[in-house]
Amino acid sequence: MALKALDIYKLLPKKNCKECGDPTCLTFAMKLAGGKADVDLCPYLDEQAKTILGATTRPPIKLVKIGVGERSFAVGEEFVLYRHEKTFYHPPGILFKIGDDQPVDAIIAVTKRVKSEAFTRVGSDLQFNGIAVENASGSAETFARAVEIIENVADLPLVLISPDQAALSAALVHCGTYRPLIHAATATNFKEMCSLAKQHGCPLVLKAHGLAELEQLVKKCTAEGAQDLVLDPAPVSLNDFIMSSTAIRQLAITRSSPELGYPVYLDTTGDGTEDAMIALGIVKYAAVMVTSPLNQASAKASLTLRQNIYTDPQKPIQMNPGLYRVGNPDKNAPVLMTVNFSLTFFTLQGYLESSHIPCFMLIVDTEGLSVLTAVAAGKLSESLVRDAIKKFGVETEVGHRSLIIPGYASPLSGRIEEATGWKVLVGPRDAAEIGDFLHEEWEKRKERS
Amino acid sequence: MGLDVHFDWTGSIGEVVLGATKSDGGSRKISYRIGGGTTLPFLDADSPAPSPLIAFEVCDNPQFWSPIVRKYCGDITNNTPEWVHAAEASYGADLIRLYLTSTRQRNFTDVSSVGKTVEEVLSATDLPLIIEGSNEPKIDSDVFQKCGETGQGEKLLLGTAEASRYRSIAAAALAYDHSIIAQSPIDVNLAKQLNILLREIGIQRDHIVIDPYTGSLGYGFEYSYSAMERIRFSALKGDVDLAMPMICSAIDTLTVKEVRESELQIQDEIAVRWEFYTGFAAAVAGAEIICVRHPATIMMLRKAFGSLKSQDRTRMVM
């Protein structure tokens, strides 16, 4: 079980020498307890203390690196069951599976796609992570050739899927130095698989259905000297996966079963609910996911969900305050003020774009709070609006002096008018109605004047 | 030591009944009891909960409804009863959520038409009904009163109460024994606060469904997902003011950029995926009513829930 900081402190030399980088032994102990420091940083620990601490202070889920170079990724080192307790750190790698019996062109096409395809969202490029080659042909030679073809196209992380040691050996000739993930060691072949993994320094998937069986297999493989392990609980249904992956995560982070302290593998192909398997894997602790080459719709949705779930939930995503253009607004275009909570921004922007009325969005700094919360917390004030109008030069951008404010900010309308000298129009509370509002209120108003 | 999850939950999710059959004084062919969970969603191997319900959303004035849905469903979107019938008979929904968008026109006053619409919808389907009333405080009272009265005995779910605006809807729910949706902006504390306000004016806990507000995938879902997890977690830890079932309705899904601006050939596919990923992940976080607007999302969710639901473990053959 996990040691508390004070228990750890008792084992430390209590010299406060600072050589570990921490000011005192107690602060170092607190870091160790949180899994945030390495025991080896302390030069004065005796061997016995090291052994005790080593087992309980390493991160509860081992970090495993797959691939080399720019596209390599690391998984594991997670600490919580719920992202709101802290955050999830290492997004699952998603790799497209292809059989070695596929035509060369198809293998090349999938590899090229994973190499170059990227969706840009909120300033990040979202990409799939690599290729999983399956030894569907059963032939070692065909398997090795498929891997060679892929390696000639791109340096992507690979998963090598075969029950056959000879096929894996042949494939590893082409990619053995690039840390591919080997799938999989089972109760019957683990000795050979461990020796392959050790020989090439590759991470290894252990596959067993049932956590007791998985735990046994981990014991056997670590005894064989395999270190970088990934666990495949071989789920037979979505329910089977959520049960086993939740149990693995909980037993690992509470250190109830150190053997289960490794990242989880999930093959989402097969049972006809692939999108569901992918979504479930993303929210429920999968670390390496092997999928079929997804169509555009599933590809975008899954990468977006992964981005959402691996965003720190404590941090409101903020937009930079400023004046944003929708379309090509001219001097008569409406100006809509709102807050810099990114969700508010993107929602409003979407509806404005579909209204086809060019306009300006004046984004003020409410520290990422939504309109409702900002009004309630007093973060949205008339002076903030006044200063933003000046700072972002709104008066030179438009000829009129009318400002549309969110419906929820209506209590501030009088004060904003006084502070800015602008006429305030209270818009709808629901962004979905903004197009209607602009057509009705703004366009008609323009006609009247 | 058993290799299984272990939680020391002290609370459970309260139950809410939706819809009334003839024997209960209504006219629905089925009624649902949602809630009752005693652990995290889908980890209830010992006493498997039923699958989450899938609600199909329709409206009585499709002018501002997603063009993707209007195109897919065709002309029946202009005939609310026919559309509702299709939702039950062809699309396979568990329940219907009717948005009275007609009341959102400017200067709307014709409250009697609301009663007529609700009546027609009740006769067009045998499924339990969720009704979304007006969006305008001035007519709230009349609209909700009319909905409540017309649906008397049917155990409707009325929406949507917010902290700044809940009295009219609560009055209608109390007078005619309906339940209500309580919406708060993605925050566990605000959700709790609203439930307390509702309790103080007499709404029983077993008449409240929490709507923590669902931002659509890529546009706020990262917050909604955790808000739902936290609500479920607090409920299981014993907070009775959060121990109500949740509803997920990502109403902006079909208008986000990725869907709205996608190539036409794959627009339905991407609309369905966007709804599916959002609704499915929300169910995993604890939502028990998943609302969708694209008919094709319904079967996809249903199939997934079939595999996600806890099975009787003794029947699982390895």
C-alpha cells in the first residue's frame, strides 16, 4: 500500500542537505508520496530504505514509450480515476490496424494517411499515432515484408500483432530498434515473447482475460525480465472493458495490485460497435488503442473526444480578449460584446457565421468565466466594456455607436450606456437565436435609420 | 483480496418516473423509472440497471431546426404529430422531447395553440413525453400552465427550469403532478443550489431531473463530462441534493463548425458521429436520458448500450 509522507520521512536521512533539489527532507518526502519524485535523487539512502521506497513511490502506472523520434508517444503515469481530481496526463495513442495480407497499395495508403493527416482544432493539430500490423497471412515472410513497406513510407510507432515468434522475429529485423509494441504474450508463449522483447528492448503487450490471469502473467513476465509492459484484458463486450479497465486503474493507483500498474491496451475492431469502443476507451483509461482505418466522420469525432477528455478540467479555456471579425464587416456592421470563455466564443461565432451577417465580436476579459457566472461574480462590468472599446479601437472600426450585449448581461445595460456613451441593445440569452435577432432587430433598425 | 473495483458508496441515485400507463391514470403504453443506481454507471454487475433512455427531439416550428435533420426527415418536420409518430414507429426512440419553438416567435400570444399541439402529440405517440416550453419569461406562466393542464395524468417531464427562472414551470409541475428538468451551467454547486431552490418551493426530489448543460463535442463537452461525473460522485457519496438522474442534451451539436460545414456527402455521417460520441460518453459519465436530433443516432446508441449495459455475470461465457 501507499506510504504517507510522514512514513517516508522516517526512512529518509533527515539531513536537509538539499542535494535532491528540495529544501528539506520533509518536502522531498511529500513529493515521493505523490509519486512526483524519484527515490534515486537522494544520495544518502541505504539499500533497505531504497527497496521499501522504490516499490511504493514509483508512479502507480508505469510510463511506457512506444516508437522513437518525433511521432513517438508515451502512455501510463496516470494518478486518478476521475479527471476532475487532477487531470489525465497521457492521451491514448490511436493506431490504425492493417493486415499484412492487404495489397501493397492499401498498406502504403493507410501509412501515408496516418503520416500526414491532421485536423486542426483550437490551435492544436490532432493526429492518429501509428500503424498496427496484423499477421493475418500467418506467414513470417509476408509479415516482415509488410513492416518493411511501412518503414519505407514513414517513421511511425508500430504495433506488431502476431502469436508467432518467428513472424515477429522476422518483422523486428526491420523495426526492432524503433521500439514497436509487440502483441502479445499469453500464458502459453510468454517465455519466447519476453525474450524477444528483451532482445530488442521493445515494450510488450500481455494478453489475458480476467484480472487474476493478467496479474499472474505480469508476475511471470517480470520474472523473465520484461519491463515495459502493456495490459490487454481482451474484452468481450463494452461492459467487460469498462469493468476490467476501471478495476485495473483503481487497483493500480491505490497500489493494491502493483502487478496491474501498467497502461491498458484496447483493440476496438471486431464486435460491430467500434465507435462506442473508441469513445469508451478514451474516457475509461485505454492507453493504446488499435482501430480500423476510420472514416472521416469517426476520425474527427474520436480525435475531438480525446482532445476534450485530456484537457485539464480545472482550467477554463480562455480566448485572448480583442476584436474578432466574422466575415468582412464594414463600418455599419454590428458589434457584439461577449466574454472570453472559449465555449461562449465558439458557440456564438458559429451562430454568427451561419447568420451570414458580417459583424465584429468584442471579447472582454472575464478570466474565462461564462456570461452568467461573470455577471454574478461581478467580473463583467461597465468599466471592463468601456476599456475594451478603447483598447481594441472599436470606435475607429465602425461608424455607429451601438453595442449588442448578451441577454444574461441585461442588468448591466444602463451602466454600460452611461460608461461608454454607446447605445446598448440587449441580445438574446441563447446564442442560437442571435441570427434571428440580427435579422429582426439590426437589419430593420438599419432600414429605419 | 478480490481483483475487482471497490467503492464505499453511502448514497444512491433517486428515482424519477416518466410517463403514466392506463393503470396509473395516463394513456402511455409504457412508463419508465429512471435512477436507482448504487455505483458508477455500468459497473453494477450485481443488479444491472436498464440502458439509458434515448429521447428524440422534435419541435412544432422547424424554421430554426437544423437543416440536416429537416433534409433527412423530409416534409414530416412540418407536421409535428406525423414527425412524432415516425420517431416512435420508424426511428425507434424511447421517448419524445417536444420543443414548443412556436412560442419563440416574437410577440407570441396564442397560448391555446400550445394546448392543441400538446394534445395532438399525445395522441400521435404512446411514448412518455418531455415538453420544452417557452423561452420568454413573460409568457412562461401561461405556456407551462397550458402544457401541464393538457398533459394532466401523463407524468410529463417539463423543461427547463433555471436558477433565474423556475417558478412558472414549478407551479405547473406541482399543480398537475409532472416532473421537471433543472438546468445549471456546467457546475456541480450551481446544480445543487437550484435543486435546493426547487425543494424549497415544494418540488419533491423524485420529480427532478438534473441537466448539467451539455456543451457539444469539442465545444464545452470537456467541462460537461466532468460536471456529470462529479454530480454522480457526490450523489453516491451521500449528497441527496444531487442524487437525481441526469439528462444530456447537447443542443448545439448539429450547428458546430465540424458538422455544419462538412462536405455534403458525409454530413449525415458526421452529424450522427458527433451526436453519438457526445451522448455515449455522457452516458458513461452518468446521464440516463440521452437526447438526439438525428434519427440515425438512435439505433447506433441503442446497439452500443446493449453491449455496455451490465450483463448478468453468470451468463457470460468466456
